[in-house]
Amino acid sequence: MIGVIFDFAGKMVEVRVESNNVLFRTIEFGGALAPIENLRLEYNGVCKEHPDLKDNDNWKKEAIKRFKDKIKSYNTEEEKINYIINDLKKFGYVPTIIQKKGFRPKKL
């Protein structure tokens, strides 16, 4: 298990990778960890990343499937979290803390 806390516009967002599962949580509201299916995806953002989904009625399901397939393509949790960190940096998320396998968190 590897968890990373991101700062995004003053909000703290946690992303946790456990094997092929990626869970998300907004820390301020004490929310539970949720899979990508429970996140609100914006149509314009998805179309920017995947222009071919613009005319697809099932754009959200297809975008989630592509994300899961991408995560499964990596062999280790380390590779998966590095992909997520690099991908979220493009959108203004700043990684601040990382915790691996229950050890003490480290500042990034």
C-alpha cells in the first residue's frame, strides 16, 4: 500500500494504491476512500485527455476502463503511484506527503 497526499487549491486529497486498486479521498471532509467509479468526472476534462470519447454516450465508463487498464499495465505499486503523481501534476495537484506500507510518512 502506498498513499500520497496532494495539495490542490488549498484542499488535501489522498490517493492510495493497493495492488491494482486506486482509492481517492478528500481529507478535509473526513470522507471515506472511494474508487474512481464514485468520483465526479468532468466531461470536458475527459474529452481533453481522450478526444475520441467526445461523441461517445458512455464516455465516463470508457474513461474509467482506460484508467484501470493503464494502472494494470504497471507491475509494481511504485510504478503505479509514480504514474498517478506525474499525471496529477499536470492538473495542478502538488504531492506533499507519501507513505509506503504503513511506515512513517515522508514529505516530498
